[in-house]
Amino acid sequence: MQNKEIEKAIPWNPWHGCKKVSVGCKNCFVYKMDQRYGKDASIITKGKTTYELKDKDCPPHSLVKLCFSSDFFIEEADAWRANCWDFIRRRKDCIFVVTTKRPERILQCVPSDWGDGWEHVHISVSIENQEMADKRLPFLLATPIKHREVFCSPLIGPITLKKYLDTGLIRCVNVGGEMAPIKDVRPLKYEWVNSLFLEAKERNIEFYFHQCGSLFLKEGKNIGKWNLKQQIQCAEQIQHELEKMVKSI
């Protein structure tokens, strides 16, 4: 999914709250946001007004991004998920994007008529370092899914995805940095982005650097931004430079 497509996506948050499962969750924006309002983000609650997505709010050909304030496959939402699948099943005129840190649960959470996947559903697995890549991506590859993507965000260490990309089952690699106060944020390094870019391009797989985070190191200098719009602009500029470099070789 390209940056501009994601920016225009309709957010659908049928439930709110999440359980931290790995180091990538350390500076979770949902926890930070809930903290401001005295809420405990580890308590998963069904959305009072957001659980159901109305047809009037979802025009034909919409791109819908699910559960950015939770995880669609979190265990605490098992009793609520079927109604969401019913809506998704009916709205084949739209594209639904699900990003998860729980790929081991996908197979037990999809509906009985899932088959080899639904054409209008994209599932992206979030990873932050090599350990999580090696833990989560085998589940992504082993599960029947029509559109598989890898979401390296927040990327907090160097990763190689070669053996997973070589399967030909992954359609897109998306990379992003961490957005957090300078005292907490973990750096994203240009070299890590460049390496993943080359791994994807060498295999004709889509690559998107969607945002640089607030601590993005290039040639020893932080060119990261605090403002999200500027983070996106910086990432787009870097990707343009990488594309240009490849074309010149």
C-alpha cells in the first residue's frame, strides 16, 4: 500500500486497547494516547460507536484500515470478530487492510469460508527486528492469504528478509521509524532502510518507506522529524533517492 493510499484510508476500530507482546510495543502510541486521558490501554473494550462500520461511511472502492488502536486478531476480541467478517464478506467492492503482531492466530480467527483467502483482504505482519521477523513471518507464509505484506515498523534494528521474499508469497515491504519523545525513541538507520529496499527491488517486490520517525540517522545526523506530515515527506524523498540510485546502476 502506497503512502497516499494509506493516507486516504477509512479507519475502522471495532475495539480499542491492546496487550504489549514484544519490544516494538515499548512506545506504543495507543498507550501514550490513553495515558493522557487516564485510561488503561491494556484493557480491550468493544467500540461503542465504532464497532460497526456503516455502509454510508464506506463508499464503494474504499480502502479500509482495521484496528490501528488494537490488533484485529487479539484473543480478547474473539467474541466480536464474526460480525466484522460479515461486513467484510459483503463489501467485496472495497479493500480491507489488517496489520497484526499475532499472525499465529490468523488461521483460527478467519471465517469458515475463508478458503485460500479473500481477494479484497490484505494482511500485513508487523515486525521490528530480526527476532520478530523469524518468529512471525513463518506464520504469515504458512497461512492461506491472497495478499501478504510485511510492515517493518517501528524498525529498531537491521533485518534481512531474503529467505521470506524468495518464496514469492510476499507482495510488499513497508518500512517506518518510531515516533516518540527524544528520550524514549529508538533510532532508525538509513542503512537498514537501504538494505531492505534493495532486497525488495532485486525481487521485483513493492517497497514503501512510509515515514522516517523522529530519530532517523543518515551519515551520522538525525534528519527525522516530529511532525507526522514531515516524516512522510522525508520518507518519500529518501525513497525517491533510492529509486534514482537503482536506476543509475
